[in-house]
Amino acid sequence: MNTKLRTRSLGLAALALTASMSLAACGSEDDASTSASDDTTSSATPSESETPMESESPSEEPAMDAPFGPGCAGVPTSGEGSVEGMADDPVATAASNNPLLKTLVAAVGEAGLVDTLNSAEALTVFAPTDDAFAAIPKKDLNALLKDKKALTTVLTHHVIGERLSPEDLAGDHETLAGDTLTVEGSGEDFTIGDATVVCGNVQTANATVYVVDQVLMPKM
């Protein structure tokens, strides 16, 4: 092979090698571009585990400090004698607006305790219903209403000189009569001796009232 032909062959070989390397480089760039594109698409698509959870709607909480007991059904639903209306007045005035407590209100008036109860800063009152007073023989009830000293002792036996929530109600408590009441129970079920709280935790401006189905008689 002469020198001119050899030189031409070498030139063609070099050209072919250069073209081959260029093609390989282009292919490598295309693969990298495709891979990067796939990665971007993959990262942009959230997986099922990454799907944001729907926020839970807040549950409605039960009303706190609401009156309880079957006797509350007899309390008016509106007006001054209702639960809302009684909350605005001191306890003797609030009781006078409640149709369940007419006899108690009359007895408080006979004993001259209206101002004493209304002016107190904080009380718990066990309030006997009209039916509770009606269970006392009429002769005995009339005699009690005429004896101011005895009547005052009986009525103040129903009153404690502090507000007691249902959580604090069970236990022994000193009354305004100077003796002790023992309350048993928990939750929404309470008894004082043979008497049962039939409508509890009724709020007035200065007292918490627990309506009971019997008159609580002190030792006299």
C-alpha cells in the first residue's frame, strides 16, 4: 500500500471513531434526561400514604353544669320560673317564680327568711316540692307553719352555707340550723336519708338548688 492510500485510510478511520463517540455521548444525555424526567414525575405524584387526611370535625361537647333529674320536666321552659330565669335572681326570689315550690316559698315567708336567703353570698338549698309538703299530715303542717321557731329550724336544716356542685355533694355538710346533713350518691343520683334529689344543680344568682321529694326533718 502506498503512502497516499494509507494516509486516506487512517483519516477515514479517525472520522468514523469520532462519529461513534459523538453518537454515544448523545445517547447518554438522552437517557439522563429521560431518567430525570421520570424522577420528577414520580416525585410530583403523591403516594396514597401521603394523601392528606381529612380534618375531623370537632365533636359537640355536652353542656356543662346543666340541671338533671326527672323532676326537672316540671320546671317551666321559659319565663322567670325557668332554669334560665331562676339564674338571674337570688334564691328566695327565684323559688317564688317556680310552680313546684309554692309551699316552700310560703313557709320561707312565714319564717321571715326571705332577706336572709337572698342576701347570702353562696348557698346550697335542698328545696322540697309541693308534693313533699303535702305528704305531711295537714294538721302537723299547719302547726309547723304557725310555730316560727320550729319552722325556722326545719327550713334552715335544708340550707348549707356554700355552693356545692354535684361532684362535691356527697358527704356530711353543716347546715344553717347548726346540725349535719348526710348526702349519699354520685353522678345524677343522690339521696338524703329517705329523700331523693329529683331535679339537681339548678342555679340561682347566689345558690345551687337541689329539689327533693321529701321534707328533711331535723332532730328537734
